[in-house]
Amino acid sequence: SMTTVPFGQAGNGSYTAMVTTPGGATTPYSNLTVSQDAWFRSDHVTDNYGDDTSLHLRRESGNLEYAVVRFDLSSLPASAQINSAIVSFYVKGGKGHPAGPVTVHRVTADWTEAGATWQTLNDKFESVVLDTIPPQPDAGDVWVEVNLTTQVQAWVNGGQPNHGIVLIPAG
């Protein structure tokens, strides 16, 4: 079967996948959601910010802030072909975004929204960059898209556990 996953906006908790079978019938999957998200910081290694309504990213004066996001893909058919998996993040201008790019990586360890801390997750990701969010203007808020097609395919195939992604400010 062919599957298109237009993820929509991260944080809104509403993602849609359209699965088209070889016969041409299309079935919507509307319960793709962000199942967990959190951020954590290097200068407070045991603190958790899973309840915050926004995710923080920072690389400043030696202090780092990373964000993790996991999507619930359980409603997608096993081994479905993923044609597109794009997630959009709302980036606040000015101090809301690092001056440099943000890289996106696959998380390699299980975590919970209430348990994600610098101590438990800061190095639990693959070095391979899945996508990069370019530096943003100092003023104004903007939507940025991250392409997760290859990674979502790997999760749906069952070859890798879905521990989500981590956003890392690279500059």
C-alpha cells in the first residue's frame, strides 16, 4: 500500500496520514499525534521541562538546551510505504531561536515526557543528521518544515524503535 503522511504542525496534537491501497481506495489515519515532547538543559542536568507548552533550544555561553519529540505511529499499517513525512515547527524569532542552524537526529534511547533530562538523554542520539533547520531571521515568527520521510519509514518497517527525534542547536 502507498502511504502519505502530511504531519502538520508539531504541538497541535493532530497529524493525518492518507493510506492508498493498490486498488485506489484511500483511508485517512487521523490519530497520528505527538505522544511526548520535552526539553532539557545542560546547566540543570536533572531538571525536566516536559510540561512546558513550548520547547526551548539554545547554544549560548556553554549552555545547551535540546528538545525531544516522539510521534505516535501505531495507527499506520506495518510496513506501509511512506511517501512523505513532513513536520512543521513554529519558530519564534529573536531570542526564541538559536543564531545558527538546528540539526535533527534520531533518539536512540527510550524516554518519557516527565523523565527527559540532560543527564538521561543528552548523548542518546545518532550522529547522522536527518534534516537541518536553517538559521532564522531575528524578527518575526515562522513555520519551518523538517523532512522525516526516511526515518518514519524505518520506524514503520520495525527496523528501529520509535524513540522520536532530538533538535540540537548547532550554532
